[in-house]
Amino acid sequence: MKKQILLIVSGGIAAYKSLELVRILRRHNIAVRAVMTKSATEFITPLSLGVMTEDQVYGDMFDLKDEREIGHIQLSRQADLIVICPATANLMAKMNAGIADDLATTILLATNKPVLAVPAMNVRMWNHAATQRNINQLRKDGIMVMTPDSGAMACGEFGPGRLIEPPEITREICAQIGVTFDTSLCHGQSPTTQSNGQDISENNQSPAGENILAGKHILITAGPTHEAIDPVRYIANRSSGKQGFAIADTAAKMGAKVSLIAGPVSLATPAGVTRIDVQSAMDMQSAVDDALPADCAIMVAAVADWRAAHNAEQKIKKDGDALAPLQLIANPDILAALAKHEKRPKLLVGFAAETENILDHARAKLSRKGCDWIIANDVSTSNGQGVMGGDHNDVHIITANGEENIKHATKESVAQTIMERIANVL
Ligand code: PMT
């Protein structure tokens, strides 16, 4: 017999993902009947959900027609599992207190069916002692409460509280009701538009993310710097500029005005990007100053920490077996200076290239340099990934509030995720 879910949608920004959940469940031949709280209807319409379930959507406890034909007890009686998605802090608090002041909470108090809650909320609400107390008690009462994902939130903060992605929720539901989960049924277009045409994706962007950064100026540094020793020699590093150029390309595609200050690299300029070529750290610092003001600066360049104290006018001659007379002095720290600049961008993002104790060193850099986020990557060649110069990266976005790992992916894909997070904040 066909399995049936009673889906309760409560009011949070993640409510739109319930539409995708319904689609994937139905592809698994699972019938879905939906109930919405009043606040859920502020985020998605009953019409949208009804289109996805191909059924009436229930919401009003005192709707006589619904009560006569179905009744709130009957609604849960027909279900194999009740799924609350998203489950807000408020709804779980009511469940814990045994409050039944609307159809959703009345069903939850009256049911003897298994209940799976999929929370989604702001990181501080999730971490609040009251929410944690409620969840502990609900779990003791036999409610299955999934642990939310960690990452960037629609509100711009980081940490636990993001709704688990619909395919993973489906996997759990299938396990609970004895249906075989099939990943191939999870692919396809996400429903991100309401029937009234209004976009409802988490960061209010069009599916392609076009123009969400219109009117914003993003300043990006990329590539290495070359620090001259004499007319033919210089100090350099292995940065290719690929990661910074990919970020510039993505930002331009999102509609931003992009100033890309590039060290000496041989990459094509992404469409719509203003490129300023520089050689040394000193040049890069002047170009950064000239490009201000900006809404956001992303410092991807591998700036040389030192330069030759004297840039010899003539090629330095080899003097027998004597050591080269190379004396180094420190370069300015462009990122740290920008953090104290009177035109400091609203969001200042540094990169940290580390070869050991990646996260600890990167966290220390975040506070030492005074930026808002630092994106840590492992540039040791011993891990075989070859991040510097290669096509892939594996980064941790570190903020004051938490961390998000973008696992081994192409630099274009890493750029896309970083720019989505930045767009959320801007
Ligand atoms: O260019 P690719 O081959 O694609 O490789 C990408 C990358 C590995 C170079 C990139 O992802 C990266 O990690 N960039 C930062 C490299 C770096 O110099 O890290 P750092 O830990 O030394 O510096 C920390 C931050 O301070 C960086 O944002 C850097 O731009 C900035 N900095 C450093 C020194 C300096 N004098 N001025 C600076 O502004």
C-alpha cells in the first residue's frame, strides 16, 4: 500500500524547501498531505503547496468543512509518519509545553503516530538554552528531532540552524517508513517560484543568481606578487590567480561592479570585470587604495611577505663562491591596512594559505588582520591536492560566529558558494 506522510510546515524562511521535499517524496511514490501554520503562509502560499501535493492544504482548525470531511484526528490517523519541516523554535516550544492552539499543534498533541521534526532557525535561536531544553525533552518524549546543518544563514550569520537539504530529509523519511531511497529521484529543478511569480529562494536571488549584487562594488585581489631583486630576478610564489579570477567572474555574473587587482598571471579577464594589473605588493596596495570605496573586498592574492631591501638597477653579478647579497624587508600588509582604513569595506574577507594547523592558524589571522571572514585553505603540496596553481580547492569559511567547510571542489564551484554567502550578507 502507498505510504503517506502528513507534512506540517511551520513559519520560517526555509518553508520554501518544503515544496522541494514534497516533490522528491512524491517521486518516491509517497503520498503527502500538508498542514500549514498561519505563519508558514507568510513564507509560501497554500496554493503553492497544494499544487505540489495535488491535494487540499489544511490550516484552519475551525474550518467546518475540513472537520466534517476529515477531522484533525483523522488527518494524522491516515499517515504513516508526521514530518514537521521546517520545525521552528516556536513550534517545538509549543510541542514541549503541550500547547494546542491551532490545527498543527492540535494534531501533534493528539497523534499516536511517529513524529519527525526537521528544525531550521537562526543560529542563536538554535543555541539558546530554551531551544536546547525543548529539543532534549522532545527527544525523551519520543519525537525524532534531526540536527540541522551548519553554514551560512539567510540572515547572514553562520553556524547550526540551516534546514537539512530535502534529499537528506527524504532519506530519513524513507528509512522511517520502509521505502527504498533513490538518489536519482532527487535531481531536477527546485521549485523556487511561487504561483504568483514571486521568487522565494533563500537569498531572494533568481535561480541563476543574476543581478543580486547589482549596485554593489566588489574589490578582489588575485595571483602572486613579484618582488624584484634586479632587472632579471624576482621573488614569487606558486599562486596562479585561478581562485581569485573565478570569484571575480562569479561576482560579475551576479551583477556586481568588480575591480580585480591582479598580480602577474596569464589568465583571461572575466567578462564584465575591470582588471588592474600589478607586479609587486607595493603596487597592489596602491591599486587597492585607488579602487576604494567598495562594499566588499576579497583578498585572494598571495602577497609576498618580504621584498628585497634594494632593487638593483643592474643585474647582480655572481662573485665567485660568495653568497648573494640578498637582504629582505617586510612588505606592507594590505589586508590589515584595509581593516583600519577610513574607507574600510562593509565586508572584508581575507584568505589564509596554510600548510599545518590550518584552522588554528587561520583563526589567529582573522583576529590579527582585523577582517570579518577568513577563508582557510591547505596549500601544502604533501596532501596531493596542489591548491596553488591547481583547479580545485577545499576551504573553510571562518567568521566570528562559526565555520563552514566547502569540501574539495572546483575553484569555480568554491567561488560560487563563497559569493552566495557574501551576497546573503550584502
Ligand atoms: O591563485 P591560485 O593558484 O588559484 O591559489 C589560490 C590561493 C591558494 C593563492 C588562495 O586560495 C589563497 O589562499 N590566497 C591567500 C594566500 C596568502 O597569501 O595567504 P596568507 O595567509 O599569507 O595571507 C593572509 C591574507 O593576507 C590574504 O588574504 C592575503 O591576500 C593577505 N596579505 C598577505 C600578506 C600581505 N603582505 N598583504 C596581504 O594583504
